[in-house]
Amino acid sequence: MKKHCLMAICLSIIVMGSMIMGRTVLGEESSLPEASILQWTDNPGDLGLDKDLVEKAFTALESAVKEKKVPGAVAVIGRNGHALNPRSFGHAVLQPEVIAMTTGTIFDLASLTKMIVTNTSIMILLEQGKISLDDLVIKYLPEFGKGKKETITIRHLVTHTSGFPAFKRYYATIKGREAFYKAICEEELVADPGTKRTYSDIGFMTLGMIVEKVLGKSLDAFSRENIFEPLGMNYTRYNPPAEWKKNCAATEIWPLYEKRLAWGEVHDENAHAIGGVSGHAGLFSTVRDLSVFCQMLANGGKHGDIRILNPETVRAFYTAQLDPGISDQQGMGWILGGENVGSSGGLGTGSYGHTGFTGTSIWIDPRYDAFAILLMNAIHPDREKADRGAARKPFYQAVKEAMEKAVVSEEMMQRLYPVDEYWIEKTLRQMTLEEKAGQVIVPTYLKKEEVGMELIRKIKPGGLIAYPNTPAAELAELMNKFQGASYLPLLITADFERGVGCYIDGATDLPSNMAIGASGSVQVAEEAARITALESRPLGVHLNFAPVLDVNNNPENPIINIRSFGENPESVARIGAAWIKSIQKHGMLATGKHFPGHGNTSIDSHSSLGTIQGTKRDLRKVELLPFEKAISEGDVSSVMTAHLWLPAYEEKPIPATISKNIMTGVLRREFGFKGILFTDAMGMGGVTKEIPFEESILRSLEAGCDVILMPSDPLKTWEVIVEGLRSGRIEEERIDQSIRKILAAKTRVGLHKERFVALDKIKELVGTEGNYETAKELARKTLTLVKAAPKTFPLSREKSLGVILLTNQVGKIMVWRDIYSFGEETQKIDPDARVIFLGDDVDDDERQKTMQMVKELDQVVIALYPRIVIGRGNVALNEEQRNLLQTLFSVRLPHVVISFGSPYILSELPEIPTYICAYGNARAVQAAAAGALFQSEEGFSGKLPVTILESNGKKIMSK
């Protein structure tokens, strides 16, 4: 299936134009919201562009004029619905008189006529169903079928593969439209149709004749009525009137034609010989009029409420239409940009545009919602002196550089935006079936750049999940690379459950959810969420798979534990909703997880399918409550599923992820959730052990999930979805519903406007000293003194002190960073404190050294790090560690035990004399805990958010 699928996809890309046009001709005409209207400005910042780089582009034109490479130029740069007011340089006319160039100068556009008039007119007729791309030309021009020309189609003409020669000097011997028509019908081919691309004026002259034949009116009249007048392009037309002449840029003195200056009349000799109106040349316009036309194309065919073309049609303009063996730079009429930026490469790979012989050019880059227009009278007065490249190349190179260095501003990062409905619908209608399948997948790139690039190239995913244990600056740089490689902006996600620093080096890690629950404070939750948002967005991360809304009412839960706010559903709901509102207020999308609740199970769904017992009523009061509040009060942007079985909703043991009763019935219908529904990672045992891979993918989509998260095989996942769409098992409209949500999320974080982050700002915004100090303040409010031996606090700086750090499975924690800084933090207060670090396996030598130290000291603090480890099955100490601690407690002296992880350790070791819960190993938490030891008991304000039971069943309460 894989080989067949990939071959079909390659074919679909090559013939995408016909696919799009076929759908349009069949009458698919869903209404589009109103598009943006071009806004003029003098501020490059309104375009998101650097002022100096923009100035570099215009300086290149000024230099070309001063060096007399070209007589004059006018240019515009447009982006994100704005355009810089035009800049003009040099002269519009040098002889017979000297006239300065102005921003209103009217230019002979030469071959830009092909795209603005003829190609657009052909596409309008196509959308109206009056022609088809694969119609034979002889259907409309009966006299045309001589010398193999009977096989030429409209598609051949549009893509310059008709076999016609590039140009013929018909003007030298004939005049008048009928004579030209006859000459073209009798023209001999230089190649068989469809076998070679030869850029041909003659082909577009033929297209112009087809338009006129079909409509029974001239190109001039049709283009004015259907393009220029609707768009308000008042200075765009064929054969400008005599009163416009002084406002026109002169071109050259014809060397072989009438041997006089072409000024205010078309320069192209063939177009002039047939009265100035032709499919290949003859149009005049200004840079402002052309800017509106370009904005229409950037909008996907619409400007305000005026629709000229459908988005599918515009997509074909910048999609390769030919087999790469023939050409990889031919779109539907338009030329595709390449590496050689300038006349042939435009704004680089991904852009599309066209040039004109007189020195005119237009280039549009849909990735950056940008365009640039450069109009020059380069051949005035003599084509031999023209040096178009002297201006074009540096101008477009500078514009390209400005676009690639455009970054999201701090202001943009710190808020969410209204959903851009037009961008969503335009983008959706421009997507192929294969691209739609990719948009509903968010894979991991395994911390390898080449893997991410391959995923972007092959499946075009909707986003990626940022990989942990990466330096902050390195992560941001990699995200920029991925964004630059992707046609659509990528929604970058991450599991920043307790701040960015829990995963990323150089960022701030924060108290865990359970610590926040211990504070009982929504203000602590809001501040933690704020810091998370403000440090995530500068790294190019837009959506956080947090907060965990699971109610941890099962002490044996091996995977939730301190990731939960606690065991009280009302408290979890209250704090969770506050956390969500805060992070979204500060510019980051939140995710409530793991729906319908992962707290009351002793099974790790990474390994197996767990079960959540209880009636629907019971579940509604406990597990489901925080999610219901997150939706109704927190307006949470997305929800993540859980691979758990709920017998109350499904008779047979299936993961909730593939349960339509739960995902659609409860979440969508009962709770009214309208955001993105992510599956949990689709490589987890909770789903892979229960159902075949292909079925798990399709059934999760059928259940109502929008995004397949972290599938074990992303390419196979994509192929399965593509096949599901082709077979009709998954309806395209069903996938469209999901894609609309994904695209809406991208617009809410402004990704359709800016996709890159400023690498030079990372140190200023991420892991700052101010954020670290705030994290310590938050941590102080969460520390919980569960029990204390008399006269333990404050610890004395006059007495000897030892610190023992005891951890489990170093390096295997939920891919959170291993941080064991408590010893260092204690030594900052008491430099003489002695520190020992012990892991899972304590050998005899370590045991003896530890016992010896304890016997020699007056005070001992034992820092435990019982952490969540995927697949371990519990969050407990091992037997050897428990035995060591019991032996240490036999030495009678003040012992303080701090858990920088699970609070339930006290149930295993009730003989602990003094017990503090810190609920996590964040550096700020360990620093706060070290400081608290040397203060009175009143410094511990946290309260246990979960119940700890002694062996006799008695509840242990906070002190």
C-alpha cells in the first residue's frame, strides 16, 4: 500500500491544477468570509519587517539609478495585509524630455500581462465552467489544428508546453488581428505538445484569442469588467488614453520596428501591430493598482468582499504543474521561485511571480503572506543598455532576507488573537487530501533535525512536539528551521507541565501542580502559568499540554501523582481553571488532560490499559468535574484524551480515546467543548496492546479526536488516514472539521502572520533571574510541614549538618530534567554542611560512609527524590532504600526528611520524625526548601492536597 500511496500522491501534486479546477467546475462554491483589504503604511513594523533590511532593499534601487543601470524605478513591499507606501527613484522619461519618476507613474507591464489579464481570465472561465484545462484548442479555434497542433490543450498553453516557439517577429510582415490569428494557426511547432517547456509569447497570444472567442468580447473589456473595475484598479488598462502619456514611463526607441520612442503605447512589437490588446503583452498599470491585485492573490483570490478567484485556483499558481523532468519552476501560468533570487528566482523557493521585458516584476510568497513589486523602465531609451539584474537581484534578495528575519514581537507573544475565519477557510480550500491527512498528525522528531525535516517534507504535519532536554537557544533555532521548511506554519506543542525549565535547559522550572494545590492559591497557579507562557513563546512553542486535570484520588497511581493539583475535585477544578485562564491570557494555548480522568487507577497507561470504575454520576462528580469547569470557566483551547477504559460508558474494554460515547457524547455534546481534541501519545501501551495500529488511528478520528499525537510510525499513520479518506471510511468533511480547529489555533497565536522567533532575545526572556526569584517565592508558599519532632526548627547553624540525597532511577524520570541541587543550596547557607548522593543501588561502602557521617553529625537532612518513571509501575522507594532509611533513623538525632517528589512516602516510612513535602525537584523549590529549614515552623504554609494513610488506616494531616 505504501508504494502505491506515494506514487498516487506524487501524481496528485503534478496534476493538482486539474483536481482543483474539476472540483470548482462541479460547482463547489462555499461562501468565504470577507478578506483583508490592503492597508497602506510608512512603518515597516506594521509589516513585521526590520526597518534596516527594508531600507536595504530600497537603497539597492537608489544605487542602480545613481549608477545609471536603469533610468528609474518604483517599488512596493507588502506583507500581512499591509503595504509600505511606494518609493520612486530616478526618471520616468529621459528623452525627448526629462520627467521624474513618481509613485503614480504608469508602466508598460509587458509580459506581466500574461498573468494579470490572460491567466486570470482563463481561470475565471474555468471556474465558471465555460472551459476546461484539458479542452483541445481546436474546440475554440477550429483553424488551429495543423501540424500536430490538434493535440494542444489549454493546459499546454498555460504551462508553456504547447511546443510553440518562444517568439516570432510577426510584426515585421503583417498587421491586424485576423492576420495574426492566421499566422498563429499556421505556426509550426518546435516540440511535441507536453514534452518540453518553452516559454512562449505565442502560446499566450493564443490563450487571449480563446478568451475572446468564448466570450465574444475583447480581453480589454473582459479584464476591465471582471478584474480591474471590481478591484478598483483605476489606472490599469490596455491602450492608455492620450492624456495619460505624461504620466507614463517611456520604454525604448524601437530598433527594428517603427524606429521611434514607445511612450504611452505598448512597446511589444507584436502587441502593437494588432492594436495594443493581446494575451501576451499590452497592459499598463501603476504600482498601487498592482499592489491591490497582489493582495487579492495573497488572500487566496479575494479582496474585501470582492472575489476574483477561488483559493484552490490560486494554490495552483504556486504548485508545480509539470513533471520535474520537464520543469520544476512552472505553476499554473505563474513561474515558481528558486534558489537564484532575482529575475528567475523571485523571492526564493516557495514564491511565485513573473517578469516583463520592460523591467517589470511581481513576486508573491504565500508562506509569509508577502509580495514585492518592482517596476522599472529598464530598456529606456535603449534595450542594449538595460541592466535589470542590477536592481532586481539586490532588491528581492533584501526583501527575502527581511521576510526570513521577521519575528514575532514580544507584544504579539503575550496575547491570543481572535480567530481569522477567512485565513482558515482559504487555507482549507487550498489543501489537497494528502495535506489534510498531515494536518491532523503531530509527531515527535526524536531530537533529530533530519527526522523533523523528513516528516515536514513527507507528511506536512500540522505541528510538532518540542523535544525535551534541549538547551533553550538550540530549541528556538531548531523550531525556526522547521517553520522555514514548512509550507503552512507549524503549531509547536510541548509538555511544560511545571514550567519550561522542567524540560528545557536554561529556562525556569516551577513548583509542580501538587505543590500549587498545596498552596491552595489561585494566585500561585496564575503566576506559574504566566511565567510558563512568557518563557514558552520566545522558544517558538505555542501550545502547552497542560494542565493535568486528573484528580489523584488513588495513592497507588504510578504516573499522575504530583502532576495532579490534588485529590479534591472542586479544588482541582478551581485551580485548574485559573491556571488555564492565566496562561491563555499571556499568549499560550492550554490543554486539559487526561480526559476523562487518569487519577483513580494504579495502572500506567504508557504500559497497559487501566480502568476507571464508577457510575456515570460518580464520574461526573469527580473525574469529569475539572474538565467540565475547564471548558465552561477556563475556555480551555484543547483537551487530551486518556487511554483508559470506563465501564460506565463502554461495555467492552476499549480505550476512551476511541470511544465516541466519551469523546463526542460527553466532551462535545454534554460539555460543549469546541476546541482541539488531541489523543494521548498513540505509541502508548494503553492503546497499542488493545487494538491494531491502523484501527486505533481511524477509530480515534471516528470517535471525535482531531489530532493523532506522537504516533509510533508517523508515515504509516499518514498513509492510513489518506487511505481512510480515499475509501470514504473517513469523510473529508469530518477531517475538515478537525483542520478548522487546528488552523484556528494557529491564528489565535498569530502563526499565520509570524512564524519565527528572535534568537537574540532568548537570554532576555527565558530563564531570567526575575523569573527564578518569582519561582522561589511561589515555592515558599507550597512547602508543607506534615509532621515535626519537637524543637526541630529552625536548624542551628552552630551545629554540624549533613545532607543525604537519595533518588530512584537517575535519568529515567518522565524525561523531566534531573536536578539534585538541594545539597548545593544548603551549603550556600551553611558552607560546612556535608553532602552525600545515593542512587537506587547503595553498596556496602556507601552505606558505611553514610552511617559514619550520621554518627559524627548533630543534624541530618534527608532529601528524597521519589519521581514518576514511565513504565516503572509505582512511585515508591525500593526495599534497599527503605532499609537504609530505617537504619539511619535508629541513630537518635534530629532527622528531617524532605520529599522532592511523591508525598506518599510517609505511608511507607511512618517512623520519619520530621517530614516536609516539596512535591518536585525544581531548582527554585530546592532552594526554597533549603532556606525554610533555618526558619521557624510558621514558614511552612502549604497544606496536604492529598490524603496520606498510616499502616493502621489513620489519615495523616498537615501540621
